[in-house]
Amino acid sequence: MTMSKPYVVGIDIGGTNTVFGIVDARGTIIASGSIKTNKFNEVEDYVNELHTELFRLLEQNNATDKIMGIGVGAPNGNYFNGTIEFAPNLPWRGVIPLAQMLTDRFGIPVSLTNDANAAAIGEMTYGAARGLKDFIMITLGTGVGSGIVVNGQLVYGHDGFAGELGHVIVRPNNGRLCGCGRTGCLEAYTSATGVARTAREFLEVRNDPSSLRQIPIQDITSKDVYDAAITGDKLALEIFDYTGKILGEAFANFIAFSSPKAIILFGGLAKAGDLILKPIKEAMDRNTLNIYKGKVKIMFSELKESDAAVLGASALGWEAK
Amino acid sequence: MTMSKPYVVGIDIGGTNTVFGIVDARGTIIASGSIKTNKFNEVEDYVNELHTELFRLLEQNNATDKIMGIGVGAPNGNYFNGTIEFAPNLPWRGVIPLAQMLTDRFGIPVSLTNDANAAAIGEMTYGAARGLKDFIMITLGTGVGSGIVVNGQLVYGHDGFAGELGHVIVRPNNGRLCGCGRTGCLEAYTSATGVARTAREFLEVRNDPSSLRQIPIQDITSKDVYDAAITGDKLALEIFDYTGKILGEAFANFIAFSSPKAIILFGGLAKAGDLILKPIKEAMDRNTLNIYKGKVKIMFSELKESDAAVLGASALGWEAK
């Protein structure tokens, strides 16, 4: 990175909002803005608005000629093709050549990947994974995503879609139905919606008291479970134990694949801290093959959640070509 | 590889025999030899004998000054350290700095890795994986091993021990006891001994006729199951279906990790051909996430089994430093 181009732009595309920011080499967000993603049925209109707003931000910050590259994190983003492919939560159907569309508008190199990969790159560039060459990033949000780094490089696989660890099947028999149409996926148990579902299952099957019973059962969220757990609610604590156990078992298998130095957790559920960390570690230790035992750290992301998505995407901008 | 050093040496260390060969750049084994591994309680004596015999072979073939490097495949071999660490099936305890010991004796660079990784490198250099940048090698023998290639590079992980896919836990509940001390590992079901165990379980629990009942139950091997299956024995065929299903389910999860272009099978069980391939493919297709469906080939190794171990190890010799 030369001093004449000291900044990158990060764009995080979510189903509801698109957030973008100008970022320097230390990971400081100089300025940021956002537009509504779901206001635009046509991707061309979306790109027009994004161009207008981002260009305004660049001008305001005297940065129009200072951008090394633009990085984009998007659901179902494909790094090899710079496309968003069949993203169920975005308004645009089919395959969207977004990186090319943005390059055409800005005249700046654009690199695009999926949101979990962007998070991993962000963590490697600015966060908890600085200096790590082998780690796995697990994003625990509405879904469960992952970005895998091996020997200092993101694992993209032959088609750019590697690293869907939320859709590893962890319960081969009688598993829960997952949003992907299969059963028993990690995501069906350990996403925010998976935790809420565990709560409903526990409450329906069992009789022990819990402050969660004051909430209409269909309205219970993972946040409610957390709130109950920190007051010491036994059933809520057991929900975290159950969730952590499934994560820890899955992590033990991931370790046998790439033998990472660390597994880094990010997203809503990661905020539960020791409530989720303790059962994860216990299950991981119990299920990890001897040669790996005690070698793998479980860490939380060091990036502020509100900034992490933009920072992650922006990190990709440094290597855009 | 310069023409002045047109050969490499491959050494495959097994629990019983050590086989070595001089190999050219096309993967032709110019000459080979072997010594007994388990005859030597002291690794120093073993290295002396290996040096004597290999040096003799080099002299006979006028190749003493023509070796680019020596590659070694060994159980529990660590690529980073050039060591064999706590190998349960070898006579030597603890950590053996074998690469250094051989370099000292031969004055030639030596590179060492585990046997399954060596097989993957062999397949990439001379076999079915030529030109592939993302694939997984699965060795189905007495145990189940794996070598994972991502973006053209072997995955070693932070400690050199990545890729123990035989010890991914595929049955988290009530799984079979594995040689590693845990339960439910892929190896416990799909190794040669795992298949024999399935046969015993099926024969004990069920009453349907099978030619396998003519063999004393404790003596049944995976070879017996194969022999019965090719004559159309229904129970034997079901044993292959059962084994293939577990492999296919596991492969679907591996695909979500590294999205390989191919999974390559090697070893005794791979010789069963369609008997094992068909149930693998069915279970894999049924369990693979949509975005990967139809993209991943299952292939058999293209290396002759008797040569593959030496070829695989030798391939490492080209990059030894």
C-alpha cells in the first residue's frame, strides 16, 4: 500500500441494510454511511444509489483519489467470480456480477467474498487473528457461517464456496430440519434461531420452572435465553450447555481437518461469553483427538460488532486487483 | 529439477516393512528395495541398515550423485519437524528426528510427512490428481487416513498434523470404540477392520443366510466380505452399502469444509469398485448442500498399490530443501 492510496472501502451487504466505510491501514473507519438494501428490486437501481452515496462520502472526506481498492462482503458472495449467487435473503435473483458492476462505476478494483470469509479476513488484518496462519472463524448469528484460513490463505475451494461449516451435519439421525432443506445441520442448533428453538423444545418437553415461561413460547429469542441465563435461570443455562456441547463436538471434528491454532467466535451468541465458552471447551476437549489436545484456542472476535462487517470487507480491498 | 539430478528417492515406512525406490520425474520407479522395520528396536540400527541398503541400490544404479532429494512417508510423520511422533505401530518410542538423521547420513535434503499426505502428493504429482488444486485423498486400509490439498498445497495445519479425517466423529451417540480411544470415528466403521466388525455385528444380530456364516466369525476379514459380495451374497452387499453410506455422509461434510473438485480413494477397500462407490455416491448426493451438488467427483487412485507408497513419498523429494 503506497501512501498516495492510504485507504480502502469496505461494503457489507446485508438483507436489510448495506453499510460502507472508508478504512485506513490500521483498521480505523474514517467515515461511514449506509443505504437500504431491500428498497431496490433491481440491482441496477441499488448500484446507482450505492455509487451516489459512497461517492458523496469519498468527496466529503477528500478521498476520491485515495482508495486502493473496494472490498465487498455479501451473502453467497463468490470470490472467484465476484458474483452474488442465488442469495435467498437478497432481493435480486440469480447470479449478480456485483464486483464488475462496481468496478465499472468507480474505476477502482473491487474484490468480493461472502460475509463470513470477509469476517475472517478482517480478523486476520485488524483483529484477534493477527499473526495467525491457521484459524477458523465461526459467525454465530441468524445463521452460522465460517471462514477458514489455512497457511495464511482463505480457503475458497475449487468453486469459491468452501467453508459452509454451519451446514456440516452434526446429527445424522433424526436431526432438526435446517433452512437449507436438509436435517441435522450445525446451524439448526447453534444459530440464534436454533437456540430459540432449543428453548421451545426444552419448555415443551419439561416441567421445571423457568423465567422463560413468562414469554409466549413462539416469541422467545436467543436474547431472552441469555437474559434468563445471566440471572441464573437453570433451564436457560442448560440451553447454553446444550448449544455449547454441539459446537464443541463440531469444533473437535473441524480440528481434525485443518488443525487450526485458534477458532474465533463472532456474532450475537459470542456475546454470551463464558455461558457458551465453558460448554464449548468441555465438549471440544472431550472429543478432540489426542494429538490436537490442548493446542487449539477458542477466542472471541476483537472487532467491535458494529464495525466488524465493514472492516472485514474493507480488508479485502487491500488485495483487490 | 535440473538434469544433473534427475531422480528422487521415496521411502515408505510401514509397521512391518520399509520400502524404498529411486524414482524419475515421470513417476517411474527405476529400482527399489526393502528392509524389515520391526527388526530394529533402536532407530539408530534401523537408520544404519536403511543407509547401507539404499546406498547399495544407488551405487548399483549409478545414481549416488543424481538424487535431488529424499521423501519419506511414515505413520505419524510431521512435515514441519521432520519427525515421527509417538507412532503406535512403530518400534521406536517418543519423537524420532528421522529426516535429520537421514540427511546426516546421505548428505541429501530429506522431507518427511505422514503416509496419507505422501499418498496425496503422489497422486498430485503422478496420478489421478494431476492438475487438481483442491482435492481430498482418503486412504482406506487397516486405518483410515487422509491428505487434504487446498489451492495446490497440502494442508498441514499449525502443527503439521492436519488431515486426520479417519478420526472425525461420524456417530456422536453410541458410536463404536475406535483405536484412538474415542467413539464414533469414521475409521471405526470404514477401515478394513471396521468392515469386518460390521460383518460380525450383522451376522450376530440377523438371521438371514450368508456365505459368510461358513467362516468362524472372529476370523472374518474385509476381503471375505468382498469375496462374498461379488458372488451376490445379499448380506455382504448390505455391509458395503452400510460402509459406503457412512463414507458418503462424511464426504458431504468434508465438502462443506474445503469444497474440493474431487475425493480420491486409495487402499484395500477402494478395490471394491462399484460395490463401495455406488452407496458412497448415493449418500453423498443425498447429504450434500445444494451449492456443492454434482460438482465433486469420487475417483480411485491411479497409482498401482504396490508402487503408490514409494511414489507418494518420492514426490516429496522434489521439494525437499
